[in-house]
Amino acid sequence: MPEVESARSVIERAALGRPITEVDDTDTYVCRPHRPGDIRAALVGRELTAVHRRGKSMWCDTSGEAGPVLGFHLGMSGKIVVASPAGDEIDGGDYWEGRRAPGDYRWSRFALTFADGGRLLLVDPRRLGRVRLDPPVEALGPDAADIDEPTFLRAVTGGTAPIKAHLMDQHLIAGIGNLLADEILWQAKINPGRRELTRPLAKRLYAATQQAVADALRDGGVHTLTIVEHRRPGGRCPRDGAPMTRGTVGGRTTWWCSTDQRR
């Protein structure tokens, strides 16, 4: 979610109010279920007028009568790049070690060209992103950065799934991915596989969520969070030095402290 917010900020700063003259929507996987040319036909001649984010989803309003909504999902490796006609650019999205060299568009999966020759691109080496018209954003839960405590407590105390699965269910709470969930649970000292929470534990989890989200937004992404560099074989808990434990919870690779996150 913090990475998507950085991409949203790039679009807001550099791509709004610019007439669209061309669209590359030829990647049928990233642009599914649309056929090549469908998004182009809907957008050429329009402008992006506003950009929004909830959780890990982002969407843009467009100009004109009944202008369609353009939705973006960055997946696990997507970046939004806005390049000027002269080649200057800004980007926002997933952190790549070593960064991306300016002008490197070999992994471009979707692009808008503006009337002045500038472009907006989705650059995504793992091809896990998504671009679509009129995305179903109404199905998303409240944003993790804004959710209030009563709504959060209802989300994490219902059902029988592991608590990590509740945190990552985008219909309940939008914006918490795998790394962020591990950080939240580590901060709260709660085992990710636990299935029931007392009210005091649920309140502690809410406080940890607010702290971890704020930290990631402030510092530039989930890769900056405390636990991330210790999620590896031989990793040690930065709080007490105990070995980190690896397992699969809710279908995702998960790491936790073997001492203070025991069941």
C-alpha cells in the first residue's frame, strides 16, 4: 500500500490534465479482460482528471461525458513512470534493489502518450500488475491507513481463519500485503497462525497496524520496515535475538519470532 501511494502521488503531480493521444494496451494479460484496442478506444481524446487510492488499488477519473475510470494494480513489482518529451522522468511504486535506470522501459506493460509527447507507463518486470476500465473498487474494505478501531476489531475477530489471513483480506481491510502483515504481527507480538483474539490483543493489533502503516508511508515503502531484512534463513529477531521461524500461513510465506510470537 505505501508503494501504491507513491505511484498515486506521481500521477497526481505529473499526469493530470494532459490530453491522451495514444494508448498501448496490447498486453492481453495485464489488460485482461479487455481486448487490444478497447482501453485505447475509451481513453484517446480524454484527460486524467483525478487519481485515487484505497489499499493497494488505484484508479483515475477521466474527462468528458461518461468518462471511464482507469484502474491500476501494481502487483508485486509494478512502477508508474511519467516521462517528459525530453526524457526526464519521475516514478513511484515497488522498490527494486539497485533501482531502475532512467529510460529503461523494457518491462513496460501499458502506456499512455500525451499530446506534448510525454508518457505514463506501467513498468512491471514480473508482469503481475493489472490495468482495467471501471474496476470494482466498491468491493474493497476500508483503507488500512484510515480504518477506525471498531471496524478493525470486527474485521480481525470474525471467522476462523488465521489472523494473518484476516489482515490480508482486501475485502475486510484494504492495503495490507505479505511483508506489512508480518511487520504488524511482529510489532504486536502475535503469532500469525492464531485463530482467536481477545479484545486486548485485537486492540494491540490495531495499534501495531497504525504504527507500521505510518512508518512505511513515512519512510518510502514496506522494504524500510524493521522485520523485513530479518525474514531469511539464519535471521534473528531484532527485538530479542531469537531465531526467526518460517512457515506458510494463509497460503503465504510467513516469518515470525520463535520466542515472543509463539502460539
